[in-house]
Amino acid sequence: GDFVTTEDGTGVVHMAPAYGEDDKATTDTVGIVPVTPVDSKGRFDSQVPDYQGQQVFEANAAIIRDLKNGTGAAAVNGPVLIRHETYDHPYPHCWRCRNPLIYRAVSSWFVRVSEFRDRMVELNQQITWYPEHVKDGQFGKWLSGARDWSISRNRYWGTPIPVWVSDDPAHPRIDVYGSLDELERDFGVRPENLHRPYIDELTRPNPDDPAGKSTMRRIEDVFDVWFDSGSMPYGQVHYPFENSDWFAGSADTEAHFPGDFIVEYIGQTRGWFYTLHVLATALFDRPAFKTCVAHGIVLGNDGAKMSKSLRNYPDVNEVFDRDGSDAMRWFLMASPILRGGNLIVTEQGIREGVRQVLLPLWNAYSFLTLYAPRVGTWRTDSTHVLDRYILAKLAVLRDELTDALDVCDISGACEQLRQFTDALTNWYVRRSRSRFWEEDAEAIDTLHTVLEVTTRLAAPLLPMATEVIWRGISGGRSVHLTDWPEAGVVPADPALVAAMDQVREVCSAASSLRKAKKLRVRLPLPRLTVAVEDPERLRPFADLIADELNVKAVELTGDVAAHGRFELTVNARVAGPRLGKAVQAAIKAVKAGAGTLNADGTLSAGEVVLNPEEYDSRLVAADPGCTAALPDGAGLVVLDDTLTEELEAEGWAKDRIRELQDLRKSSGLEVSDRITVVMAVPAERAGWARAHRDLIAGEILATAFEFGEPADGVEIGDGVRVAIARGSALGAE
């Protein structure tokens, strides 16, 4: 049978078609009529006299006892209990009160969805879904298997079903009403309250009963609440009784149906999305909405559903007080949740958004207000390469954000903004600090312009922070009242963006090598070799790379093979469906080094040719200790860490500069203050100190720099004692 075999157990299975969907489907095939000895309160009725009035779960002990002892109606011919054991299995419970539920067959009213199921599948193709896989996946498959929809519920609260039936089976009649006018026509009164119990008082003689003894009464059922939800597009405006032009459109009015956009939990593919689609198809032969975002579910920090009783989530008020509402908003929008995935809420995740986006954006604004001697103005004509780069990078951001938001890719938009703020603060502002200290007008105006446009672009994602920044730099009323930046708002330069982005990748890879080898940033190194396909693109930036990485020379070469090799692997998951068993031959050929890249991007692996998406190519460094690969196999960087005494002396001097800058700050000096310095240096470092005296003095704005024991000095590092003062008030002992 479907649920029992002769190889295991007794070979017998009991069926309860009135209390289980699978049981009823099976017994329906052989014409077994369901028996329902349980009433609406979950108690046995008179069909089971021995247990009548007992709640079904409470009767378990008595039933088992009777089966075991051979007593009662359940065991007329003596003991019938062969074996009694307890086992755990899942059972449905009410999500509110946690009590066990009872499945029970009841009569119901249905919408015959099966009649127009194919049309629902067709109309689904007109809907734009995010994520895209929902259209033909979770939602499309549900539509393909759609069954008739039970729309009635045995409850008191809810929308009464407008169906009146005869109370005499001998004179059957069913009336379905669609308006108050129809009710008034048949009942002679116009109802003022359409809810129970008032609507139930509306009765009339059955017109089909010649004797006039039977009565038309409303059925007791109310609508499934999902029927109400699915009726939202027209129910909210009382269509078709009112607002017909607003809803359906006219020569002078735009139609508001179907809706342009809806968003809800992805589980609503079986709920709201589905009922909207069912009713719109049945009533209008159209989809109910044009675009739908199906998001995932927010989970507590333990991976379970959020629960007030479990308190498995951060205190929202604490998060708002500490990090601001933008932090929570960003955390949600930048996550996989808007692509249908689930999201675990953690304080660490929320703070990560603060660190990666909110603070960098705010720090750029603070830097401008702190170091700019005047209010910046709109400017896009700077000739400085860093200004040109950040403006061109902003042009790319504008286009990418526009494209992402146009297709509701919110998390993609967040990622683009995150990458831009990294370029803005960790590259542009950091590399331009000296220009701001020198009150460079081009730098000030460029940063002002960049922040003005960036805040308008970021406003939908970070509404609070962008409002404060935009008001601060523009003096305007609100960033949310401004227009979205048009294409070309700042000059584009794709070639410069590509080149400078690669410069940043080179510097990032080389910095990682430094960190891995524990070579401090201020220690100069002799050489960095950069091997890329197009070294000439980086040549104008060789000095910038050298300065950023603190190396004496940058060597650019196109000979990537001299420093590494490409390692090829077959992507069996992608290639398998097309190649079948031949994929194993391809894997063996590639592992044996028999893979050859072709000019068209395909890979010949023995007798098999792989498409570009069916294999992976990874650039592997020949000497991982001093070599690192650039992203996407774009090239390699090789760091020469050979040290000389001259390099170590310069590194020592730069360390002291950093310590003296910190001392200036802690002493309350302004950035522009000139100072005098008296420094005492251990004998073994005296030569290094004197060799780099001018370098140290120039970096810390010292107008007088003496070697000797300071009268009231402090130790700053490596045994060095120093005293500083504004002007020329110091001297050595």
C-alpha cells in the first residue's frame, strides 16, 4: 500500500480520513466516507459513547487501558493491544498558545482555482521578481500545482461570506450577493453593519419553497483572512462602487492597477503574493502587481526566529542610542535578506556597517570642516590626478547606484557605496592630507563637491547621516528634497578609474605582504616589482605607489610568468551537466598539465573543450613568501625586503616623526604651530638622528632643532628623550 508494507511491523495501518490530508486523499480513491466523531471543541461526540465529552488527548489513557484490558466498545472481543510503546515525533502546535492542534475535516466553500491555473502561470511571466529565481522557482512551481482554495473559516470574527442558503434541504437554494443594493433588493432593508451577529439577522422566505416554510439564512462561515488580503488592491478604494477611474484608469487618469511594486517575506509565495495573483487572475485576467521583492526572514542571534519571550536579539533602543537608526537600516539593506536569504541579527554585524560606511563618510565630512579654512564651492575642473580620480569614481558610483536601485538590487547598491567610501577615505582623503593642510583650493572644493553628490546618492540608504552632512555643506533645507544626480553630473574618466583602482590593488597586496612579514610601514624597502599585462597603464603612478608603500623604487613589467603561473581547475558542477562522464577526463587532463587556453577563452583539456564558465583560472605566486597575486588574476607584486643600514636609519627617523606628531597633539598644539625641539638620542643612534635631522624637523614643523639633554623632556621611544615648545622657548642643559 501507500503507507504500509508486509516487511515491517504488523502490515496494517489505520486510516483517519477526517483527520489527515494524506489519509483522506487515499480513502477518497476507494470511496470511503469520512467519519467525524470529534466536535468543534475537540471532544468525542455521541458516535463514541464510551468517551463522549472527553477531550481527545485526555481520552488517550482510557482508550489504551480499554484496549489492553479488553473492555469497552474498542475491544468487544477481548484484549486487542499487541504492543504499547511511546515514541517522539513532530506534531503541530498553535504558535500563539503552544497547545497541540487537531486536524479535522469540515465542509468548506472553495474557489475553483484549478479552472484558471494555467492562466495564472502565464500571467506570472509578466511579473518582475527579485530575486529572479522566485518567478519560475518557489512561486512558479506553487502556481503549477495550485489546487482549489478553501476560502471559508468556522470563526466568529472576520468578513462574513455573503452567501445565503435555504434551511430546508427539500427546497435547496443558494444566493450569492455582491453589493448592498442587491441585499436591499431581496431583503427590503439596507444593512448598516455587515459583521456578525448583525448580518446574520438578515433573513427572508425561500422563494423556491411553494409552502413558504423554509428560510434563507446566511451561512455561518467567514472568509479566510487571505481572501481579504488578496482583495487589497480594489478593496482599499471600494472598487467597483467608487474610484473606478483611479483604479482602472480613464482618458484623464492613470490606472493604479496593477500595482507597480510590492515587498514581503518570501514565504508569502504561498500567502499574500499567491492570493493577490489568484483573485486578480480570476477577476481581471491580469497580474495584481508588476514588480515584487521577496525578502528573507530576520532571525535572532541564536539563528532562531526572533522572540520577545526569548529576547534573542539586540535591544533596539540601545542600538539606536549607540549606533543610530542608519546603522540598523544599513545592516538590513546590505544583507542577503533582500535577495530572499535569511539574516541573523547581531550587534557585531550592525557595528560592522558603522565601521565600513557610516564612520568613513562622517570622517570625510569632519575632515573637510576641520581643515578647510573656508566653505567649499562646487568644482569639477581640478587638474590634480587624485581630484580627477575621485570625481570619475563618483561618476561610476552614480551610474552603478542608479542601475542597482532601478532593479531593486538594494544590497548591490549598498556594496557599491561601501566600496566608494573606502576609496574616498582610505585613498583620496588620506593621500590628500598634506594638500588640505596647505589649504589647497582644488582639494577643498573637490571634496566639497564629492560629498554634496555622494550624500544625494546615499540618501535613500543612509537618510539620517546624509541629511546632517548635506545640510552642513550646502546650507539647504533637506537632501531628501533634492533631485537624483543626473548622468554627467561630474566628469567621467573610465581609463583613470581603472588605472587608479589597479594602483590601489597593487598597494593593498603589497601592504598585506609587509604585514605578513611583520615589516613596519615606516621602514623603507628597496624595491617593489609589479608584473601586470599592461604595465604602461601604471607607469604614471609609479611615484605614487612608491610613496604609498615606502619603497625606494617601483619596477613595472609585463612578464607575469617570471613570478608566477596560472593554475587551472575544472568546475565540475557547471561542466558536468553538459559533458556528463567526459568531465572526469577533462579533470584528469588539466591536473596532468594538458590544459591549453585558447584565444576565444575556451580551454582545451585533452580531447574536451571547456567553455569559459566551466573552468577556473587562478594566478599562483612562484615565491609566496614575497609575492602576492592581484585580484582576478590581474598580475603579481613582488616585495624586496632586503635591508641596509641606510634604510633602517630612515625608518628609525620616520618612527620618531610619528611619535613627535603624537606629542604635538597631546601637548595641545595646533596643526600649523611651529615648534622648537631638544632631543637626546642614545649614542648608538646618534648618527642616524643627525643624518635625518632635516627630515624630522621639516615633518614636525620645527624651526629650531637641537641635540642635547632636554631640561624637562619625555621619553618617546627607543631611548629617545625630547622636549618641545611653541616658538623658541627651549634649550639644552
